[in-house]
Amino acid sequence: MHLVTADITRDTGSRIIFNLVFAVPALVVIARWLWPLPLPLSAKVLTALLMLAASQFHLWSRLSSGSVFAPEFPRVVVILFNWAFGALVLLAVFQLVLDVGTLLTMLFRQHSVGQPTPLRYAAATLAALLAAIGVGNALRVPPVRDVTVAIRGLPAAFDGYRMVQLTDLHISRLFPARWALAVVDRANMAGADVIVVTGDFIDGSVAMRRADVEPLRQLRAPDGVYAIPGNHEYFFNYRDWMRHLAEMGFRMLPNTHAVIDRDGSQLVIAGVTDLSAPSVGEAAPDLRLALKDAPAEAPIVLLDHQPRRAPDAAARGVALQLSGHTHGGMIVGLDRLVARGNAGFVSGRYDVGGMTLYVSNGTGLWPGFALRLGVPSEITRFTLRQAK
């Protein structure tokens, strides 16, 4: 009983801290932007309450579905929440920049300096506009991005081999069935020999997302469609999702591999589970197990949702690792912070001990903060070439 009470107390404390963290941008905007404006007190109070409500989008999401990761509101409401929350975050940053600039001006001029009201309104207008652009960028169906990878020892039969990567689809109320169908159509038209999905298919349970993921059943490639779980699959009953995705025709590769044969030559596609798996009692990623009994001379393409363990993969002879998870950092500047949490890997191509690591910006985005500014989403088409 004491253990249960302690767990509930810790969980409640974590939720309170989580909600307070997301309230910080609103509190900054209220204190430093809104309150100094020459507005009636009633207007300030009403605006402040609306800002605080928008800042608690993730609390409302939890109340709507039981999970902060699955806002179960009409799509237009999710879009508006993302715009409002994004605008608050951007305005908080702009206001802090104005404050620093004002402070430096005061130090230089040695007298008090105020912030003109038109400048405050300009900052708010810019934040609202950029948030709208950011949400629009996040919601688009991504274009196909071409990447050529040279691989040592690649058999001639696989020279020119094409792989399409989808990742971080986050199918949800924000990215519903019609968006998924458009992604499937674009991926199928890319002319890939094989399609791979490197995790974070969904936000929501199988019951919530059954209709929205159904278009993924139509993914087609001559050598099949392979996939691994991302961390979000573990948030929503991992085993249910693994069964459902397998039933839909995905060849799931949790700590295992498949061998593709072409004209007597072979290519290995291996996959691992996500680093979050042990936290819910599932098998941790195990590259040694994934490569057990793989053909010794065949080049290895590894699917690993998170990029941070790329040096380990390089040490085991992997030729190409495909990852996602970071969403590319979503916003220019923020990508540097995201990189720090992912061993320095955040977007695009990296050479890691002779292995090519590619970290996709993602096909979709978590519906809890769906903004992209300067970091476009992508469907990635890889062409494998023999290294000279």
C-alpha cells in the first residue's frame, strides 16, 4: 500500500512539474509583454487566462485521452492549440531578446529606456505569423528527398538499389487517414526497391488509430516493407501495435534481420528495438542478437529509431544506419539543443567511423508541438552505390 501511494505521489508530482514547465512561456509573456501594455485591466486578465489555457495544451491532451501524447480533439482544435502554444513560445523568446536589448541599451546610455508599445505589438505579430507558418510546414505531405550513399563492398547487383525511408509519422488526429494516404501514394510513386519505416508510427492506441493507419497497408515495394518500433509505440501497448502492424503487412525487425537476395548477392536489413523498451518491460535494443547468423560478407543496413548509438553500430561493421526520432530539431537553433540529447546527431548525413548515419527530419511530427521552421519534413529515397 505504501509503495502504491508513493508511486501515485511521484506521478502526481511529475505531472505538476510537467504542467508548470509548459506554463513558463505564458508566464514570461504575461509578465514581460502583456502587463506593461496600455490596456484595461479586464482585457489583460482575460488575455492572460487565455494564454495560460493555451499553455496547458498538454494537460488538456491528457484529459482527452489519458495520454499527453494523444490529443483527442477535432483536428482544427489540435491545429489551433499548436499555433497558440507555438506563438507563446516564440513571443516569450522575442520578449526576452527585447529585454536583453533594452538592458544593454540602458547600460550603454546610463539612463532608463522603455520598450515602445508598437515594438511589442510587432513582436507578437511576428510570433503569430511564424507559428502559423511553422504549423503549416509541419502539416504538409513531405516531398521526396534524394540521398546517394556509397558503400564499400556493395555487390554489383545492388548498385543503384533504392530504399525509401519513412519515419516519425505520428499518425494521430493531427495526421489522420487522408494525410497517411497521401504519404503512401508519394512513397509508392518513388520507385523504391524496398520501403523501411524507422518507428513512431502513431500517437494513440490501436483502437484510437485503427482507421487512420489503415492506408499504410497499401505501401508497396518489390522487396517488401520493413519496420521497427519507435519510442511512441511503447507508450500505447507495444505488443498490440506490433501485432497490428504485422497484420497490415509490415515485416517487423525487433532485434532481428532480413536478407534480400538479388542475382546471387545479398543485402542485410537489420532492426533493433527502441532504447525506451526496458522502461515498459520489453526487450532492450540488441544489435548482436539482430545480426546473429547474418551472412558474413553482406553489407548491413541498420534501422535504429534513435541515432545516439551509431558508434556502436559502426564498430560492428554496419554500412548504413537509418534513424529518426529527433525530427531534425524542428526549428533552426533548437536543433543544437536537440543534438545535445542525441550524441550530437540531429539531422542529415554523418560519417561515423566509416559508417554512414542518416538522421531523417521525419515524415510527420508529434502533435504536441507541431512546428517546423527551417527544418523541412521528408520522405527520403536512398540510392546505394558501390564505393570507388
